[in-house]
Amino acid sequence: MQPLPTLKVFKFGGASVKDAPAIRNLAAIVRMYEGQGPLLIVVSAMGKTTNALEDVFQRAYTGKPYVEALQAVEDYHLQTARELAEPIRQDAQPTLQGLFAQLRQQLSELTPAQYDQQYDQIVSFGELLATRLVAHTLAAQWLDCRPLLRTDSTWREARVDWATTEQHLQATLPPLLAQGPVVTQGFLGGTADGRTTTLGREGSDYTAAILAYCMGAESVTIWKDVAGLLNADPKFFADTVRYPEISYQETIEMAYYGASVIHPKTIKPLAVRGIPLLVKSFLHPTAEGTRVHDCQHGLLAPAYIRKAGQCLISFESKDLTFISEENLEVIFGALAQVRLKIHVMQNSAISFSVCTDFSAYRLEQLLSLLRDQFTVHYNTELVLYTIKNYTTDSLERLTAGRTLLLEQRTRQTFQMVCREEV
């Protein structure tokens, strides 16, 4: 089966399907593209459902009451279904209730071991629920991506088996797309033995890129609540600037540092096959947006990137010896073992510091591995700020009035870790 060079891949995130009006708006956008070739629609969990399911899972895993929290998630989805048109409500409600019955069964069977594996099985229901609602609304075909998007069993950040995934998708999708739009899940994959995996938080962008790469798509469009790829998050920075176009390379760097618009793994598969990425607003769907592609441009406006929920961890050798290559090997090995990613690192003679995403579970694992060899200090509830293509003015703007716990700069990039502003 040959790729589909006229295929468009659309990705709609949680904000674009957060309630019934949002889902109807999605449907209106899809209608704008009728007759323009096959359309594959990737959908994330509704609103903050992933966060809510994480809370339910954590409660169930630790033996705390979770029934009320789960009922709130179910009520949210059923209420959304009730606010949609009558045929949709009648068709979707039994499907949603069936999924929640499966979810309750799985929650009742959690065991103390295999935290990450069980996390994937529970949290994945957000995408299954959202895609059912969207598919019913569009009268489109619903596709379970898990048997097709093959991954290994690296739970919560599964690695894609590209050859098998491409083979499965090219054999399955063309006849379905010939009948009309197809709706499938972002964020999810599956192992060879049928267990659900996830691709990492905010991984639906990556799903869209995987599907586009494997199908040789014409383009990927990510529909957001902003005007395109901006130089800063407008919720935290005033006077943002939209980039009309930007290169794959520049976008990869911005995503790596934590730009919230694009998942870090999204760009590479698109760049390999020269597939442009369009970032457009679902609030203003006819506006220009941003085109990410193979292009040349001059120096861009400084990009301000903010990552909250950070933890600064410092390791000191207990015998006051220097932090040597042997010490670093032990520290890096432990960080890799507990799967804590380093965003910034810095060393002095007898200490080594890293900034990572905060996870109480993973931090405790790290401490248990290293506390015998190192004195470990850590601070939580921190924010990591990055300026890409910084200027003197941008440095002054970002650092003014903030207490810096760590800072670092290269020729083009400045990073600092500070306490969250109250």
C-alpha cells in the first residue's frame, strides 16, 4: 500500500475538545476542509482529564478513596454528551459508560508493583473517551491506534517501532480514509502483546507526526488556542510575537527547552520527510498561523520559555572529594534508572546540581540509590526559564525582581532556575 501524499493530519488538543461548544467548533473546522482530500484527526483527552485521571490513579494506587474523583470525570464526559445533539447523545452515552465500567474494573485490580505500567493502562482512558465523543459528533470512523502504533514497553515514554508501525498503518488506513475522516487517539501506543503504552505527557503532537511520517502526509496541523507559534506563552508574558514561519531546527531547540506549543519529539519525523507543520488557532481557523518547515530566516525575536514544577537537586560527596567523572557516572546512572530528565546541570569542585521535573515518586527512588554515597539537597516548586536568542533587554526583563538559584548561558541561550512567584 502506497503513502497518501494528499493526506492532511489534524491534531486537536484538550482545550479544543473541553466541552460541547468546543467539540462543535472542531466539527465546524473539519467541515471547512471537506472535499480537500483524506483527513486523519488525532484527538487528546478532554480539558484537564489527563490530570484528573492521574489523580484517580494515584489515589487508587496508594489505597486512598478515589470513587468520588472518578465519578466527577464520568459526570464531566456524560454531561458533555448530553449537551451535544440528540443522535450523538443517544449513540455516545452507552459507549462512554462501557469505557468507565472497564476503567473501574482496572482500578480495582491495581497491584503495588509496576507503577508506570499501570499508570499507562489507566490514564489512556482519557483519549479513548474523547475520541468516541468526537467521532460520534463528526459521524466519522473511530480508529483504535493502539494495535497499529507499535511501541516497546518503556512505560510512560514508549519508544516507537517505526517499521512495524508504518507497515500496520499503510495496510489499515487507506481504505478507511477513502470512506471519510478518521478519528484516532493521540498519546497512545501498544506493545506486541496488546498492552497500552503512552508516549509521554503532551504526546499527541508526536502521534500526529508519527502518523504523518508513516503515511507520507501532505501536512500536519496542530490546532491551538493561540495564533500560532509565539515567542512566549501569553498567559505569562505580555506583548508576544507570532513567528509567521520558522525552521525545523529552531523549533526543535525551542521544544527541547520546553516551549508548550510543540512536543519535543514532534519535529524530527516531519523534517526527515519534509512534511510541513502548521500551527493554527481553533478560535480563528482562517488566520495565517505559523508554518514550520525547511526554511532560512534571520535572527528571531527572543523566545521566552517557562517550565513550572521543577526540582533543583544538588549532590555533594560525603568525604569532600572532588566531583569526578566516576561520581558523575554514578549520578547519571541513577538519574537514568529512575527516569528523571536533566534540563540544566552545573558543577563545582565538590557538588553537582541538576534541574529536573519534580516527581515525588521518582525523587524518592533517586534518594534511595544515592544517599549512602552523596549528601543530597533538593528544592521543589521551582520554575525554569529559558531565553532562546537572548538580548540584553530580554535578560533584564526576565531576571528583574527574581531570586536566582542557578543560572547558565551560552552564545544564544540563557537559563535560570528560581522560586515560583506568588
